[in-house]
Amino acid sequence: MASVRVFFATNRNHQPNNKVQVFGPRFNPDGVAALRFGYADFKAGQDGPELDKVTVYAERQTSTTIKGGSERFLDDLRALMAGERSDTLVFIHGYNVTFTGALHAGALLARDVKVQGRPVNVVVFSWPSDGAAVPLMSYYSDREDARASGPALARAFLKLRDYLVQLPEADYCNRCLHLMTHSMGAYVLRNGLQALIAKDQNALTRVFDQIMLAAPDEDDDAFEHDAKLKHLPRLGRQVTVYYNPNDKGLIISDKTKANPDRLGSDGPRLVDLIPKKIVLVDCRNVAGHADPFVEHSYYIRSRAMAQDLAQVLRGDPPETIPNRDFVLTQRTWRIVRELDA
């Protein structure tokens, strides 16, 4: 395995003296929507990517000639996309994930998912998930933090949109931006979408090519309501929902947290009413291989999932993606089997 660089944007609190968790489990003291940017370098280890160094871009200085962290972040990412001819995947992690845990998940995606033979660049949006499995309490704390992180995600999106708008046509890299969420990251996305709409409905422009929701801890009627994810398809060319009826993490969310049925368990409540841009993929046949105990974090450590994600990112039509069958009674695609190593 070659070295991997994962970019990040976060509204967590900066801990410059902490060599393990450079960003902590609380919000940026400058406000819940205040963002810091940077990147993490991983080296090859016996058991996968190992975190080597985290670099945080300096904030804007007093001189107007010095770019701020977000500008340097976007410039470096654009240069990488142009030079390597590579796509970029923005990833929003889920519940109970530390900052370094989120970076590690991003490194696994960067290692395993390749578009036309090239690894994707991964940008992790890391919100202050507790990263501590305290039954009930940490779930509710994370859910409130996920809701409060919506404006930060909206602010990051607007920075990206404004950067693209002012970019000279000659500087376009002609590569694609994609978006992926896992678990409660879909709830962060919902609240970011609502913050965008509240600020400016014209902000819902198609910045992303593919949007993927993996095991979304979101209501199964989320695509039916303006206040949830109904307008999400406006941000991308296609939305793919990966779900698993045996997902124990979402069963617990459903049964013990008084949540409605979850989108990541059985897909949307009314499949006949979802827009044609939304594609459903049942992952029950591979989830247990990647995550044997909970079957919730199956989006990584699965060759079948890595292949499916790569085909989706490439823009292949759903009916041409290998290792899928169409289940007519449920109007969904189903991944057939795990692939051999």
C-alpha cells in the first residue's frame, strides 16, 4: 500500500498539544459553525493505514496577501485533482467516532476505492461525535451535536460553491466531486441541507456528481418531506442509498431511541414516490463479512462494497454494475456476494 493523504474540514475544538487527538469531542470555541481545515498523512502498516502526521492550515493572518485555511485547502485539493486527474469524495462520518477514527475511515476509502484505476481523494467532514460508547446518553448527545453541526456543513458547502464560481474556466480540473455519508452523518447532512435552504434556496446547486448514503440513520420517510432530505437530489446527479435489514446498529436506534423506522434498515418507506435519481442497494449479503457483529460499518473493509462504490462514482448506470441483482418486488438492487481477496 502506498502512503495516503486525507484532507479534512472540522468544527471540533482544536487541541494542538494533543498528539493523538488533534481535534477533540467538543465544538470549536469560536462557534459551532467555525471551521478548521487540514490534512492527515497515513503510512502503510501491517494492518492497514497508520496515521503519521496531521497538518492544520493556519487561519487567515493580518496581511491581505496571506490566504486563509479554507483557501489553501481548496487550492491544494484542486491542484491534486488536476495533477492526478482524480475525483474527490467528501465523507461525513457517523455516531461515536473520534477525530482520528474519522480520518482512518477516510484513509480506508482512499486506499480501497478507485475510479478508473485512480484512488479518490477523500475529504472528511468531522463533527464532534463523542467517540465514547455510553449507552443511550452518547447517542442523544451525538444526535444533538449532529443537528447543531448543520450550519457548519452548510458554511463549508458555501465556501466550496463560492470557490468554484470564482475559479477561471482555464483552472477547472474536469474531475468530479462526490459526497458520502455514513450512519448519523446523514442526519448531519439533513441539517446542513436545511441550513442552506434557510440561508438561500438558490444555494441548492448541483455541485456533486454522486451522493451516497451508507447505512443512513435517518427516518424512512426522509425523501418525502421538505424539512428532511426531499431536496437532496438537487445537489447531485444521482443519490444511492445503501441499506441492510440486518443492521443491528439501526435496529437499536429504531427500537431503543424511539426513532421511526430507519432509512438504512429497509430503504425508503414509499419506493413508488421517490425520484428516479434515487437508487436503492440492499447490502445484506455482504454486510456481515465486513462488520460481523453489528453489520453497520459495512461500507469499508468489503471488496464487494469497494467495487460497487467505485462503479457508482464512475457514473455507471445501475443496471450495468456487476455483482448486483434487481429485486422486482422491492424495486431495489441487491449486492449478490462478497468478492474473494
